[in-house]
Amino acid sequence: MRPLRRSVEGEVLGGVCGGLAVRLGLRPRTLRIAAVVSIALGGLGLLLYTALWVLVPTSDESESIGARVLGDRRELQIVLALSTALLALVLALQIFGVSGVGVPMWSLLGASIGLLVVWRGASASETVRLREAVNAAPVFGTGRPVGWRRVALRALVGVGLVIFGVAEMSRVGSLSGAAFGVLVGTAAFAGGFLVLFAPWWVRTLRELATERRERVRAEERADMAAHIHDSVLQTLALVQKAAGDPHEVVRLARIQERELRHWLFDPAMLGRSGDRPGTLAAGAAAIEREIEDTYGVGLELIVVGDCPMDEAVTALLGACREAAVNAAKWSGAPTVSVFAEVESAQVSVFVRDLGRGFDPGAVPGDRQGIARSMVERMGRHGGRVTVTSAPGSGTEVELVLPRVPSGR
């Protein structure tokens, strides 16, 4: 016998009846009619339907919704918290003596918990199908109704629920123990208003959100056009004037390239180069701007991870700047590479160039740039500096700073 699976072809809601029809060899319509009729039996049909919806996987999946929620600790906590709130509400109604809290209410509670599990654990494809089905529902859907018959049906159901709700709420003074009827009336009244006005509310919110997105995009396009006019064209004019000075042309091109990168990937930082950096990545970007603007040497910067600035990170960036300045001034290389990586235990920075290089052992004793600007600065915070270089093979400066665990 074929295993029980929920259907994904021609399903109305969860595909439970379609899956049972395939398993039992019956027509899906027969089982759907039986499911609707069984709801009148104290709501047990609705409870059984949601239970199968949660426990039985679809024909194109190997894992059920319930198993998916149980395997996700965060989703399980959310479901348990909301389920506990629903259970507390039902128990409170019983404690305060509200009549009518019996099998139907407990069945409705179980079905609500099942629908909650479906909402939190449904796969992406099933979520899309459910959203399309709900939007296309003739009475309760939020899509735009097509034809006067659907409009009339929605209006008829909504007005009927409102009238029923008002009638139930008006009985509170004429019958003893009618509090449950008032709750039902209130729910019907609210449901009627949702049936009547929810599509209009949803469409209005969607139109407002679409209009806002379009307005933001139009403002971004206008800002981009203004930036291109004010910055790029001005830079091109300066390049034309400095055509006889290759060093100046390279410097201007580097400045414009960096501004465009900031504009494309981090527009909020454009024009804020003078602000004091608050993170390692921002400080490294400031070093990049300084090297390219001052020395006309390209700086290829890669930062993996990030961390806030403190005294130790400030010292690390100071040593990094000194190494980058030395490479830009003395290596003769057209570009300098800076790679920074933030890990849980340490921060590592590598400054490399493919220039002329030097012999670290042959540096005169009165030249204290490396010793004081990098080694001593890093040593005060527990870091270390390793300089690897040889004549004709470039230079690599490795800066390693241990991180202090948070909370200490």
C-alpha cells in the first residue's frame, strides 16, 4: 500500500483530503465533503485535519511540518509560547464560569495550535501555495475581487457576520450565562468587518509600500545623477588639466574610483571621510583614502569581519598605517595590499607590496620607524610584528593582536 502523503496537485488548503483519497482509493471531493460535515461534530473534523496537516509530509518532501518545527529550537519555543497563551485563555474562561467551553472549544484550541505549527514550519514552496490560495479565496481572500458575484458574496457574508455578532452581543442582559455567546458574537462581528474591509486595507498598505519604494528609488537615482555631475565630471576636467603629470592623473583617478565604490556599496559613508572611525573596517578605509590621496599609490583593501575601536585596535591601525606609508614611499610598487581578518581570538593584518624590498638586518640602528612605530606600539597591547622582506622580492608586514574576550 502506498504511504500516506499530502497532495500538492489540485489541493484546496493543505492537501490532506487529496492525500487520503489517493491512499484509500476514493474521490477527493467525497472526502472534502466528509471533512466539512465532520466539523459539526464538536469540531473534531477540524482537529483531525490540522493534525494530519502537521504530521503527514507532502508528496514532494520527506519531512513533515511537525518534524521540521521540532528540529528547529527557535521555532519550537515560539510555538510553545503562543500555545501556552491560548491554553491559558481557555482555562481562564472555564475558571470564570463562562458557559459553552466544552468539546468545541478544546477542538478549536487544538486546531489553532496545529495551524500555528503550520504557519511557523511550512516549507517555502508550501507557504507560497498557501498565500496564493488565501489571496484567491472568494470570500476571505485579500486579492482584488473579480466580478460582481464575488463582490456580492463577500458583502453578503460580511454583513451577515456583523448582524449575527450584534445579535449575540445584545443578549448579554436577557440570558443568564450568556458570556460565551458574547464572545462568539464579538468574534463574528470582528470577522464580518475583516471580510468586508480587509481586502481594501491590504491593498492600501501594499500600494503605500510600493509607492514608498518607488519614491526612494527615484531619490537614489536623483542623488546618483547629482553625484556623477558634481564629482565625476569635475574629476574628468581636472584630469584633462593635469594630463602632463601622470602621478597627478593616477591620484585623481584613485580618488574617484574610491568615491564610486563607497557610493555603490556603502552610500551612507559617502562624504564622511573626516569622521572618527568607530570600527576596524572604517579605520582601514581611512588609511586607504590617506595612502591613495597623499601618495597616488593604489591600496587594495580586504577586511574579513569587524570589531569596534578601542586602544588596542587603534594601536593596530596605527602600525598598519605606518607599514602602508613605508610601502607607498619606499617600495616603488604601484599598489599595496592590506588584508585584515577579525577572529574570535585575535585580529590579523597583513601589509604586502611587490616592490624593491630590503634587508631587515641591514637597517641602521638610528632608524627607529619599525621598532617604535610598529613593534613597541603593538607590544604595549600584547601584539607582535613580523617583517619579511628581501631585496627584489617585496615586503610583507604581519601584525597580530590578541583580542580580550567580552565581559572581562
